[in-house]
Amino acid sequence: MAFPATRLRRLRKTRGIRDLVRESHVSPAHLVQPMFVLPGDSREEPVASMPGVSRLSVDRAVAEAQHLHELGISAVLLFGLPEDKDETGSGAWDADGAVQRAVAAIKAETPALTVITDVCLCAYTSHGHCGVLDRQGDVDNDETLELLARTAISHAAAGADAVAPSDMMDGRVGALRAALDEDDFPNTAIVAYSAKFASAFYGPFRDAADSAPASGPGVAEDRRGYQMDPANAREAVREAQLDVEEGADIVMVKPGLPYLDVIRRVRDAVDTPVAAYNVSGEYAMVKAAAAAGYLDERAAVTETLLSLRRAGADIIVTYHAKDFATWNQ
Ligand code: PBG
């Protein structure tokens, strides 16, 4: 039956009808707030390219995490900054590192908040790459696996509910699962950054985490040798399927908004929960446009998060989590 018998506007007529027929929903319970933790005490350093986001020392991070939990946000994703960097990124598995101390302190203060840790070496290596370099300056996949496993174990030992490898080495989910099981952490979940693209939208994050890759003689030029080509969607599905086979509990697509088709394809291809990462550059664009008065921030953020849910994301990692939860109290 077509027009005039069919009129789709009938179900858009009132707010009540629209509420009744809405297909996708987003609430703070679907959201994960990323946080950057620093060594030291009473430190709070705003990230210039990400208005509203600060790097926090552990004491401040604990208070912030408690506040996020009270707002109804389900989880935090922790990134750490080390005191010192070296060639292998050894600060990443320091039992006394900022992330390890933050995990333990947050779980002690707010046990009901899920704590996920980012597992990668890029903020800890002097060259800023996500793994160790071989003689040619390429990131050595298999040598890196062991260091990632060590890092994941240190996070699990501190009490992390889940570890999230974001390095894009082949075989890292299997390596982490085996290492966690062997060290008696069978219940620590793995959130795999399965389809992580070599994206221009990570720029502000690299300011926040001080993790921009170096380039020059003997060092891989950028992350394209390990992160995915933005042109590839079939390959993203293979990445997700392999990670599920290797033991991933949740798979993730990253960035979010420019990759809605990839989120949908991954959602249809696997049966684990799917997360989407609404990354730093996506956040910075909205913040900048809102500050300039070019768009309504609350409406734009709500539409963005809803779009990610509609595309198939069960979970959204987003720097907007705190604002969204505050608006919806
Ligand atoms: C580390 C990592 C990155 C992000 C999350 N984990 C940066 C990168 O790969 O360069 C990006 C997050 C964001 O932009 O919000 N490998």
C-alpha cells in the first residue's frame, strides 16, 4: 500500500509516538569513558586539543572514576603515562606504574565500576611505536607479543576487569589469553581493538598520551605497517573473526563515525558484543564546532552516539560519556 493510504508521518506526529517506535537507544550504561593517568599526586593537566579532558594523577583519577560511576557510566578505559620512556617500553609493565596503581585504587574505591586498561607500548617507547623495532626499524610482531602479554598480566594483577590490546600485532589476542590463563587470571576479559584503522583522527589522543610515532632513519614512518588501511572493510571482518577465534570476549572497531559500515559488518559477522571507539579527533571536531557556535553540542553528541548504536555497537568508548551522562541525569 502506497500513499495516500500509507503515511509514515503518522508515527512521527507526537513525542509519545516517536518514543514508542524508536529503534535504537543510548544510555550512560552503554558508555565507556577513556581516562589518562599520570604519575605523581594532585596533578591535573588539561589536554589542549580535547577541551574537557585532562590527564590526572591517580588520586584525582580515583575521585573522577567515582563521579563517573555515580553518573551511571559503566566503565572506564585507562591509558597511562610513564615517568620515563625506553626502546622496549618497559614502563608499560611496571607494577608501580600509573595505570597499575590507578586500577588498584579505583577498584578499591569504586568496585562496581568496570575498569578496562589499554594494552599498548606506544606511550612507553622512546620512538612512539606500538611495539619493539627490529634492525630495519619495522615493528617486530612476535617479539612484541611477549611484552604485551607482560603488560596485560601487570594490569590483571592490579585488578583490571578487562584488558584491551590496541597495538594491532597479529596473534596478540591468543598470546594474551594464553598468558592470562597461565598466570591464573582466567576471568580477566579481553576487549580486542580488532579493526583499528591507521586514522588521521587519532591526532589529539597523541597529544594526550604523548605517543606520536617518531620517524626518521631506522624507524617505521607511521603506523600503516600495522594498523589497517581505511579502505578495507572485508579485512576488518577477518580481523574480528580471528580475534574471536583467539579468545576475544568483545571486539572493537575504531574510529567510530567514519566506519559505521564496518561496525555493521562486524556486528553481523560475530556473536560477541561489539564496541565502537568514538576517537579523539571525532571528539575534538564536535567540541571545536560547538565552541565556534556552528552546532548544538548536546544534539550533535546525542545523534553521534545514537548513530553508533544504530550501526550495531553494543558498547561505545567516547570522551563525550561524562557530558552525555550529565545531560541525561
Ligand atoms: C594506542 C592507542 C591510540 C588510540 C587508542 N590507543 C593511538 C594510536 O594508535 O595512535 C587512539 C584513541 C583516540 O584517538 O581517541 N595504540
